[in-house]
Amino acid sequence: MSQGISLKQAEKRVFAATFQDGLWDIFAGCCVLIFAVAPFLTSTVLGDFWSSVVFLPFWAAVCAAIWVIRKRVVAPRIGVVRFGPFRKAKLVRFTTIMLIVNVAGLIIGFLAARSTGRSGWAVATVFGLQVLTIFSVAAFFLDCPRFYLYGGTMALGRLVGEWLYIHLGARHHGFPITFGVAACIMIGVGLIKFALLLRDHPLPDSHASGAEP
Amino acid sequence: MAEHQTDEAGLHLLAGIDQVVHAPARLMVLTYLYVVESVDFVFLKNVTGLTWGNLSTHLSRLEDAGYVAIEKGFRGKKPHTMIHLTEQGRTAFRHYRESIQRVLDDLPD
């Protein structure tokens, strides 16, 4: 084992330590949950526009809650780290690629829907591939392998949803079932990881804090 | 004869190894500090698995050698300590890596 490899491992270990709180999983799960609930609002009380607007405060509340929890609960337990230039450059590349993938996905999805006359299978396949790409990019750049699983679950779930819609008459192209299940898995994993963090990293007591150099 | 000289060269390099860096706990601390910009005391304690007192002692030693800088402050009402590697510490760590690599490379099987 060379020194170079162990330094890379050390850097990865430090970065992975910031993901052990499960908050990213809960955040991703809440985003996916929107897809599960949105069809009900669109088809019942609210139209397309208002059913989208109504999620903005929900999304803002989730972001705010995660920020507060990370600052008040997580940071005192696992500590604070400022990453070096290697990781910062990787995160900049991640943000840029995510932006490109999302915009490209939006355009391809729009074109696929138009050219196939909103054929369920075509849209489901394109959507599945987009989601798989987005989560795979996130898994690779964030060194978080379970995001591959989330991407696969959602991509496959979308196809299963379409099958349920066609063969068993599931409502809203099976969105509530497939995305609801995916969201539950993500939020469940996040909550378990968060609970494990609280168990494994109790707050340092005041006596121990006094021992800081 | 040539093998004997190689052995000696390796051992001379070993004598020149920086003992402040070479101690396993301090080497671990420096390795983590080398790959980040800065960390706080709690994070360093968690990733290294050292106790409060042990980590505190090793950090003091590294600070005395001028390898790390320790910034004490407050987060709210609680004390908060940030630690980062100084340029001198970064150079010492790089030098240590090169030296130990050379020692191990020079040793015969």
C-alpha cells in the first residue's frame, strides 16, 4: 500500500464522516416525496401551477430544518471540517455536472413527451434514466454508494409504476406508490443513520470540553 | 559489499526521520490535517479515535514544533477549537513521506 493511497483513503474517510448523519438521505427522500404527493393535489383541489407552488414552503422548511439540525445537533457531535482544494474542486465539478444533467434531462424529457405523444413507457424510461444518472453522479462525486441504490430504486420504480397503471389500474401512473416507496426507503435509511449518530456520538460533556488544548 | 552500503544508506535515512511526525498518533493526526483545510477538535477526536487528553497532548507537541496552528474561539457559549496544518507542518509531512519511502525502498528483501 503506497502513501498516496492511504492519503486518498484518509480524505475519503473524512468526507464520508460528514455523510454519516443521514440528513442528505432525509433531504433526498423529502424531494422524492413531493413526486408521490403532487399527483393528488394536481388532480383534486389544486391545478398544475398551485400544486407546484404549494411545495416551495415545504421544500424551504425541509432545507431550514436540516440546516438547524446540522448546526445544533450534528456539528457538536461529529465536529466541523473545512475541506481542502481537492474536495472543493470536486464539489464544484459535481455542481456543474448536476446542473448540466438536470437541464439536459428537462429538455430530453420534454422532447420525449412531445415526440412520443406522452406515451407512458417512453416517458417512464426517459425519466428513469434521468433519475438514475442524477443519483449516480451524486453517488460518485459525494463518495456515497447508497445513492446508486436510490437511483436504481427510483428508475425501476417508475417502470413498475407504469406497469401497475397499465395492468392493475393504479392511479396517477403509479406515482404515489413508486415514489412513496422510494421516499420511505430514503427517509427510513436517513432516520436510522441519524439515530445511530445520536447513539454513537453523545454530546461531549463540559468537563471533556474543558480538556481541549 | 554493495548490499551492505545500501543497508547503511537506508539506516542513515532512518536516523534522520522526524520523530515529531513519526509517532503513530501524531502521524495519524497529521495525515488527516494534510488532506483538509482545517478541522475542529471534536472531529479530529472522532476520526482518530484518540481520547481527549491524548489528542490534546499530541496537538500541543505538534504546536510546539510549529507544525499545527490551534485557534481557540467560541461557538455560542461553548469553547471551540479549530486546528490546521501550518506551511512548516505541511513541508515536514511531505519530507517525512519522502524519507520513509526512501528508507523502505532502499531496504533489501
